[in-house]
Amino acid sequence: MSKRILIIRLSALGDTALTLPLLSTIRQNLPDAHIGWVVEEKSCSLLKNHPLIDKLHIWKMSEKSLGGAWRMARELSAENYDISFDAQGLTKSAALAVLAGIKTRVGFKRRALEARELSPTFNNRLIAPPDEITHISLRSQYLAQALGINPPYTLPGNCIAVDPEALSEMKKWWQDNFTEGQKVMIFGVGTSWETKIWPVEHMAHVVREAQSKGYKAVVTWGPDEEGKLPKWRESLGENVIWSPRTKSVAELVALISLCDAYAGPDSAPLHIAWLQGKPTFSWFGPSDSFRGAPVGENQSHIVAFPATRQRHGEQMWTLSPDTVMPEFKKWLEGFC
């Protein structure tokens, strides 16, 4: 009888993306397993119709209560999961597996930013990845040891599912703006943390450098950033192409899948580009680059200041173009 496995990640879109290598590792080694994933409604769009997931459990925002937790626990219990993987390491994620009656509950041993609150108490199979392994995705893969899947682990080249309908829609826009064979780099600007945003006036320098190497530059934006577009357009010039208004995360994923390279702040689009196998260049401010910066071939990043976890402020002004340009040029030369 095949294993029935549940992955629990109840967090933001970017963290959800960074857990996908664990899914790929389990599926690659246990192709016949039944794999479920419980995710919060705000991040479910990245996982809908994912070919490696057999059952997606969506915790709706309207049910973020004790009653909602019991409803979700009953839904999970009905699936008779043998083992759960708490990739989040919080009380709510670990307790959910207990409420669902899952006997083997895998999680991290307590460490800074890992296995917080009461999660080590609720999980009963605790894994301690090596200290020298710092990236979130690589550390999450170590949880697979509970299934007898042992290191070394390799990151999958592409573990992001692209929705065919969204891809078809984005290809229409792409064909209207680019000729076949043109090199295109997507630049991300915004993110939910103000302290992660590099001033567009500074970012314009790397955009122009990419254009000088033959890349068409596309800038993505979200609904919350529409009011900033006039100022951004003024800073970035007329030669930049602005992405279409994407109606969903699926369309953003599809758009990124069409580009040749991606540059932007620590954000969900950066992680999506990296997990699609794209070359990425990124800038980090308040978040820990050791845990989140893309790793591997054709991946490069620069750090503005030590990680602070501050969400608001203009600290990224301290990152000057003179500091970034040498690293950006070196990254470009690596695959141009």
C-alpha cells in the first residue's frame, strides 16, 4: 500500500514556493505515494493543479478560527495520512497534524527561525539539518530523511507548475511585444516589505546595463503598485516594457516562465524564477540572504545591510549603484 504523505506549509507565497523542492524530492523517490498539501487560501494559487500533488487542502481566510482548525483537521483525518511534514515550524502547523490524528509528525529540531513556538512539542520525529546548510529549500529537503530518502539532495531544475491557460494568455502578450529569439530580462520592483525595495532611480542603472547587452527589459508590477507607475516610468525611461496587468499568480508564473533571466528583490517572483531554472540577480536588505537567496549556477545576489527583519523604512537607499554594478556585470557575463 502506498504511503499517504501530508506537507503542511501555511505561509506566504514566497515561502510556499521555497517548499516545493521538498515536494519534488519526495515525489521523485516515492512516485506511487499519495501526497497532500495543506495551504492557506492566500497562497493556494501556486499549488492548484500542480502535477505532483494528489490532494490540495485549502484553509480559507474566512475560517481562521478554532472552529476552522477543527474543520480542516477533520478534512485531513478523512484522508488517513500516515506521515506529516511540518515545513513551517510553528504551533499552528504542528498542532494541525496532531488534531488530524497523524501518527508520524516530522518537523525540525529547534533552531533560530526554525521549529518555533510549540512545534517541537507537537512533532514527534525531529530532524536537524547540518548547520552549514543554510538555504530554506535545502534545509526543508532534509525532512525527507524520515522517509528513508537520504542526502545528498539536489535542487530540482524546475518544480513550478505553469498553468496552460495562463501560459497561452501570456504568450499572446509576449508575441505582441517581442520577436522570436529576442533576449528578455524581467525586473521586479515591488514587494510587501518597504525595506526590500531598492529605489527605482538606482535600479535604472542595472536595467540600462542589461539593455546594453541586448536584453529587452520588462518591469512587473502588482495591483497595489499601480499608483507608483508614473514615477517609475519617469525613472526607468521609455525603452522599458511594462508587463501586462496579471489577473492571477498563475499568469505571473506563466510570464516569468517566458523570460531568459530575472532580477529583483527578495520576493515570491524571485523564488519562482529561480525554481523555474532562470538565471537570477537579487538584492537583499532586511531578510536573511543565507536562508533565501537563490543558489546554484547563474545565481547572484548582493546584500544592502545585515538582516534586521524590519518591514518598514528606506534602508535600501544605502545600496548604491556603484556597489551593485560590478556584481551585476559579472553575473551577466556568466551567461550572456
